[in-house]
Amino acid sequence: MSIQEEVQKRKTFAIISHPDAGKTTLTETMLLFGNLIREAGTVKGKKSGKFATSDWMEIEKQRGISVTSSVMNFPYEGYEVNILDTPGHEDFSEDTYRTLTAVDSVVMVIDSTKGIEAQTKKLFKVCRMRGIPIFTFFNKVDREGREPLDLMEEIEEVLEIETYPMNYPAGMGKRFLGTFDRQSNEFVRYLQNGQEERVPYDELEADEYAELRQQEEFQMAQDEVALLDEAGESFSLDAVLAGEQTPVFFGSALAPFGVETFLDSFIEMAPAPGSRQTTEGVVEPTEEDFSGFIFKIQANMNPNHRDRIAFVRICSGKFTRDMSVKLSRTGKTINLSQSQQFVASQRGTIQEAYAGDIIGIYDPNVYHIGDTITESKTPFEFDELPQFPPELYKTVTAKNVMKSKQFYKGIEQLVQEGAIQLFKKFHTESFIVGAVGQLQFDVFQYRMKNEYNSDVMLEDIGERIPRWLKPEQVDESIFDSRSTLVRDREDNPVVLFKNEFSLNLFKDRHPEVDLIDLYEVN
Ligand code: G4P
């Protein structure tokens, strides 16, 4: 098969949701349809305590969660599906956001009894701002949920995106009858044993459906569908691919109901890997030369070895097991012979992979997050990964001052790896670390101790708003405790404002100072 054909087969996406919306259940059901696992419940042993694919780190086991996004791959209807899992909001880290740079689309799972929940709003918004195609799955229609139109309106308002219901539910909870499938023009009846019966619209008039037709839920949904057909948005694949319209599906991951329909339409509509911007111009996925970038580094999956795995999103060409590539940042050649690919609950070695696939490669401590590896004779780098504004800040100090060497080494490496963001006080060697979620601090503290033998103390300093300064505009006398002057890891001057109020006050008082917001998303 040609590279072109291989690339067209790839569908690489992330599933994002609020915890408990049903992401795990939906993933398991999709894997079932992909015939990858015999029994649901092997993806994540969250509650059942079963084997969990991503329970690599002790901390994950302790908390029973998956800290870092895991990767699943399965063949489905002639396609190669790659699913990247992302942790829920309490477990947020920059990894969660960076995962979005490695996918071509996202599936947003929303609990239809709840709608969009506060903490995940930001993750959804990041997708929206980056223009990633978003597919929405309203889950749990087998429970009493909110009105479908109300749920869609919320998405339109919060994400400023058009919605197009691909199917529409008649009733919910105990009174859930099925869905109107607007693509096939069939009513998909929900039968209690989890089976689906597809009835073409024009056959609904038959006597055997008289009882169904008379039910209020059916009639209401039918009216609403007619209204949507007449006055609602029209479907546009171009708008979907531009991230401006989201196809909406209603179903139940648990029943399961509507999952196969969802998967089939999703697979058809979701984009294959596209071109990517680099320092040397655009790279097409079908180019002969292999290239990819590292979006995540996971350390110490095996505590007996200092083993790290770098996760690579392949952006062009074909990967083979024993190939050599160049690391663009250093120009050094690296042999990738120990590569691994993650498939559901196994860690198997792969022979080849193509643009769109995610591979895990052994990292002998040479990679940084955002690194490009390529076979190309003229090395290039993919666009830098965006940095996301930390939401939490803490001062960090070594418990044992005698061990400062380990402390500095640990901080340097973990910061370089992208595990945490670092700021240094202006004239002292005091450090402030920033993260987007509490868990990132826990992991940082754990790894400092376990990998660098450095016990650290973290002290909360609350929220901060960082703004960068031009070096020539640094005048130390104008800053106070509400606007702390610090340096970033590369010694660029930054002000950490205590809140929006102190930021605005400063702007009023010092209009001559340029405050630069380096973060793409706020
Ligand atoms: P998450 O990964 O997004 O955190 O959610 P997960 O799939 O673990 O689902 C959270 C809870 O919601 C689970 O129940 C799960 O069984 C339930 N659930 C998921 N999809 C559906 C659905 O379509 N309908 C209904 N009614 N429930 C659904 P739990 O009691 O918390 O856990 P468990 O003991 O059932 O595993």
C-alpha cells in the first residue's frame, strides 16, 4: 500500500470530557466494536481495581487515575484508529493540552444530564481556539437528561460553534424511545435488551408502529426534527473540518446505544492527517521522509530502570523499526531501534507506522518536549508547542540544603522536560513553579524525590497572572508585592500580577511599560 493510502486510513483523535461523563465507557465500547478487547473494563481499572494500561507510575496507582494520556490503536472498517486519552480536570496537566497538538480531531463527551461542566470548559475552548474539528457525543440518554435543544444551545454559547444534530433523541431516561437518524432518515428504536431496530421514516406509518407514533416523546421529537430541518443550520463538512460546526450525536455509551452509528459517521467525517507548518515550510503527511515531534515524555514507567518514553506524533512518511533519524535541535543522529507502540493493554514492539500514528520511543535522556525528529536531509522543526498559562503557583525549596546539587539538577531536567513551568525570583535563587493542575505539583514532588533524591517543600502562593517585559523596560522600583518581578527559565523578565485588579492598576500607572502575554490561550 502506498504512503498516500496508509495516511488516508489514519484517524487520530483525543476524547475529552469531564470526569464521569462516560469517556472510559465510550472508549471501551468503541474498542469492543473494533473487536480489540473481549470484555469491557480492561481500559482503565479505575473502580474495579483491574489491570490498568496506564498505571505506570506509583502515583497513578495510589490515586487510581491515569496521570498521563495513554494511547490506543485499533483497526476499524479499513481504518487505523488512534485514540489518545486525556485525564479529567482534577488531573489536568500541561500534558492534557499538549495532547491536542498531536491529534487531528477531538470527541467531546458530555453527560446529557449535566451539560458542559465548569472545569472542562477551558479544555473545550482550547480545541475551539486551535480550530480542531470537534465531534460531540451527548452521553447517558438512558437517564433523565436536559432538553436536547437546551444542551446544544449551551455548546453554541460557550464555544461559539454551530451545532448540527446528526441524530435526535425521542425521550430520555425511562422514556427513551430511540433517535431520529438525520443522515439515513431512519428512526433507530431502542429496544430494552440494548438492541437497535432501524425503521426508515416512510415505514413508520405502518400499523406495527402505531403505538410508537402515539407516544408524546416521539411526537415532540418528530416536531423538533422537522423544525431543525426547516430552520436549523445546514450540515457542512467544510465547517466541521474548520472547527466551526460540531456534529452532535446522542447516545448511551453504557447501553450501548448509538455508539456504532457515532463511530461510523465519525470515521467517515473525521479528517485524515493533514499538512504541518515547519521552519522550512509546509510538510505534507505523504512525503517520503519520516518526520514527527515529541509531545509528551513519560519517565520511570519502570522504576528499576531510568527508562523514559517519548511520545511521537508522526507527521510525515513511514516509520520503520530500525531507522535512524536526526534530532533537529542538536543535529545528532539517533537510532530508533527500541521503538514501541502502545496498543490498548499491551506494550508491543511495532514494525512500521505512518503519518498520523503515535509511537512511543525509548528516550536515553536526550529529548525535550516539542523536539522534531526527521529523516530529511535538511532538518527542520515543527512549530513550537504552545505554552499554557499556569493557574497555580508555588514556591519550591529543598528540605535539605545540603542536597542542593540534586535539587538544581532535578528542577532543571523536569522543567526542560516540560513537566512544570519555572520562574526565578529576581536577585535570589528562589524558585516559583507554575502548573495548570494540582496533580502536576504532586508528580513534580514525587519525581524530585524518587528520581533526584531531593525532598522539596511546596508553598502555595495562589493565582498569578504572568506578563513578560522587554529587558530594556525593567525598572525594579516600580514593582511591589502585587506585581512580583521574576525571570523565566531563560532569564527573560516576567511580572507575576496578583490578580486582574493589580494588572489593570499597573497598566494605568505605567502605560509606558509593554506587558506581553506569551500564552496562546487564556
Ligand atoms: P469517565 O471515564 O468520563 O470518568 O466516565 P466513566 O466511563 O468511568 O463513567 C462514569 C460513570 O457513568 C460510570 O458509573 C459509568 O458506568 C456511567 N456511565 C457511562 N456511560 C453511561 C451511560 O450511557 N448511561 C448511564 N446510565 N451511565 C453511564 P459508575 O457507577 O460511576 O461506575 P461503574 O461502577 O459503573 O463502573
